[in-house]
Amino acid sequence: MRKGSLIFMTFLIAVITAGIAASGSDPRGANRDKARYYYLEGLRHQVEGRDAQAYEYYKRAHLLDSSYTEAASALGSMRLAARLDTLQSRPELLRSLRLMKPFVDEYPDDYNESLYYAFMASRIDTTPEAIRVFERTYSRNPAQTVILIHLSDAYMARGDYEKALEALDKYETIEGKSPQLTMKKISFRISRRDTVGALAETTSLVEYNPREPAYRILKGNMFEVMGRKDSTLAYYKEAERLNPDYGAAKLALADYYRQEGDSAAYDEKTYEALLSEDFELEQKIGLLADYLQTLINDKMNTARGDSLFNVLRRQYPHEPGVIDLAARYSAAKGDYKDAADEISYAIDLSPTEEKYYGQLMNYQIAGDMPEEAMKTYREALKHIKPTVNIKVMYASAAQMADSNMEAVEAYRDIIRELAPGLPVERKLEPRDVPASLSYEDLQRVSQIFTGIGDALYKEKQLDSTFMNYDNALLLFPDNAMALNNYAYFLVESGGDIDRAAEMSEKSLEGEESENPTFLDTYAWILFKKGETAEAKKYQALAIEISEREDDLSSELFDHYGDILFANGDREEAVENWERALEIEPDSENAPAIKKKIKDAK
């Protein structure tokens, strides 16, 4: 063989060998081809609306070649758009951004991709990164002034107030003044407590369109923030003068008069707002609900509310939402019978609206009509599948109606629904409690076992009563109601008084420390233990809180009388027994109280 041919063959073998070696040790070329195939398939599926399949193809492409920025960016974008909780956690959102970043930096002139990336960066509080890309994108696309708006938000998020306003001013210089832009500038200035600057912006808005009443209201609002009441009222009135039928002006004036204590003017403007055609029904209901709540909270004359309510009632005589509000208003006034009548009418109009049945049962229970509540529940079963809350109301109503065993069965059915497999008729062991039971359901089932215990106590089934309280406390040891009831009934039945005292004292921990019923129980147990001075202290506190909350019971004063008498305060004891009779003259304890008064005198 000639020397030249030998050299050529040697060169050829070297090239082929190098190619084979490169192919075996660095499969990047082949992987990129496969990754590109998967990427293009992903694009096709995405265009055709098959996002799940597109996501899988993008994922495969990225796994094959992590340096393929197009595939990584597409995968990151789809991860950001996915509504899966796992992908919407902050660590996963940041991971999605990291997938997109190489493409955005490699192709900074891809306007849409850069803008989306920067916007998502700002949304998940990676503000410096958002500003970096927004600034770069705007420098390359100065005609896209919308970027300035995004930039201003990002600057504000970073706390750079001056730059945020500069971006908005620059946008205004290019695009001209607009109400939306000025409102944004006002919101920025208010957030920084720059009331003078915000007022200047509102003034420019009024000058921009002197015939727009909304801008006058806005300026009035600014004067209100600054404490300049005369100017506030003047601008609200100007808004009303510009458009006498403008509902927002009526509302602004109504709120002003409410704050000033001018009830006649407040009612007048609220009345006019309710007649305004600017507001939809739901807005009017919300307006009237706020008005009525103000009357109830301030203990004002509710006849004013009745008058205004009739305005809405005449406009919408058969709207369930209006009837619902009428029912809630009656209930707030303590007229549960009228509330029940009103919501019954709403049920007639919307027989499948579950919340109305719950409201009706609630009003009937509050109005001491438990048998009616039970009837409502049975009627509801013909139209709806009742929730656990409605079932609990039914069990409570049965308990109130002294249908105790019916209540017990209803409660047990609820437990079977909330915690399938949990024993309901024997004492629980820790191993009986399913690990899958949530904290909220543990509390709920514990309360239901408490209800069973209460019902069985009325049936004089003491062993079963205390077993159910034990079950309640096994599930949730801090169940204050179970602790209180267990302690009280244990003492009343001659049980372990020291254990009762411990449970009662525990029931008063935390937020229940000022619960008058629980204080009464603890005081009564101390009294039974002979610790009368300490008992007096706790019972006096229970009375004080009850009077403050205007929620008095005969039993509180009966117990206080017994405790005072034991402390030698005979006259004060008689006064409290007499107070007990005033509150509930026909109670089952009334004869015994009368005898105590007679003996003391």
C-alpha cells in the first residue's frame, strides 16, 4: 500500500473512532434530537388543548436534555399555570421560575416570555428578579409602555416609592392622563401616608373631568382622611348636585351623617340610596343589612329600620334574598316567631335552598319551639340531603323537646358519618380513634359525645352519661363543655367531688375563663366542698359577667343565694333568691326557692 493511502486510512479511522467515542461518552446530540421531538409533540398537544399530555411531553424533553432551554421554559410555564396545590407551594413556584430563567436570559428579546416570567416573579415575591427583567424588557421594548405599570408595582413592593411614582409619571407623559392611572397614583400616595400628594392627585382628577361626580366623592374621601369635615361634606354635596340620582353620592352622604350622629339625614340618604337604580339587588341588601346592624348594635329605635326595610320590600316583594334579610332582622330583634314565618316564605319560594332550612330550625330552637324544628327537619329531608350542621340542630331540638333517646340516636348517626368505625355505645380506648380523624373532627365528635351524655343524664342513665363524657374527653381533653357538665352532674349525683373540682377548674382555662355557666359550676362545687368564701368570689364574678352581657338565669341567683346564706349574708341571700324568682317564676325550682325565702325570713 502506498504511503499516502496509509495516511488517509489512518486519518479516516481516527475520525470514525473519535465519532464513536463521542457518541458513546456524550450522547447530547442524540438526546437533543429526542428532546426536540418531545418538545414539538408537547407544543402540538398544547395547541390542541391537551395540557396534561403536553406537560408530560415537556417533562420528558427536560429530563432528556436539561440544557434545552425551550423545553425547560415550556415545562416551567405549564407548572406555573397548573392549579395543583403541590405545584402552587412557594418552593415549587420558585422551581418553575428557575426552569424558565435560562430561556428568558438567553432570548431577552422574546417579549411575551420575558413579561410573563417577570410578572410571575413579582407575584411570588421575588421582587428583585421581577424588576431586573421588567427593566431589561422595557429598555428593549420602549413602545410597550404597559411595562411601566408593572414596574411601578414592583418598585412599590420593594419599598421604592419614588421610583414607583416616576414610572407612573413617565407612563402618563407618554400615554396621557387617565382616571385609572391617577387612582393608582393616589393609592400609592395613601399607602405612604402622603395625604397632601394624594389630595393634589384628586384635584387633578376633578380638573380633568369637572362633570364626573365620582371624582368629587374621591376628593371628599381625601378630606375625610385629613379630618376636614366641612370640605368632606361640601364635595359629597357637589357630587350629588352634579347627578341628583347618583347612588354613590347618597351612600357617601349617608355614611357621613351616620358618623356625625345625624340620624334623620342618615335615614333620608339611605332611603334615597335604596331607591337608586345604580345598585343591584345584592348591593341594596348589603346596604340595608349594614344599616340594620348599626341600629341593632347601637340599640337604637328599630322602627326606623322597619320603615326603611319596607322600601326594599315594596321593590322586591318575592325575592328570597330580601325575605332572608327580613328573617335575620326579626331574629336580631329577638322576634323568633316572625323570623321563622319570614324564612318559611323563602323556603316556599326556594324549597331546595339548604341554608333556609338551617335558619328556620335555628329560629325555632332560639324561640323555644323545638318540636317545630324537628318537623322542619323531617320536611327538609324531602327536598335536600342535610348537612352535619342541620343534623346537629335536629338532635339539639330533640333534646330540648325531651325526646332524649331520639336525640341520642341522631347524635350517634352523626358520629358514624364523621368517624366511620368509631364505637358509639361503649367506652373508647385510644386504639379506637382513627389516625385519619382531623383535629377539627376530633373536636366535633367530642362535642357530640358531650351532647349524648347530656341527653342520657336527663334519662337518669348515669353510668352511660359519664361514659360518654369520658369518650368526649378522650378525643379532646380540653373540651370545656364536657368538663363543666361532667363536673356538675358528678357532684349533683354524689360522685367524686375532688375530681369534679379539678375538671371544673380546667374548664375555666383560656378563653372560657369568663364563662358565667362554668364559673357558676366551679363556685357550686366549692360551696359543696365547704369552701364558701371562695365560692362567693367565683359566683359574684359569674353574676357580674352575666349582668354585663345581659344574659341572666334564675339558677345563677338561686346558687348565689345559697352561697351567701352559708356565708351568713342572710338578707342578701333572700334578695338573690327573690331575683331568681323574678327571672323565672314558674321554674321547677320555684317552690324550693320560695321555701328557702320563707325559712330565712
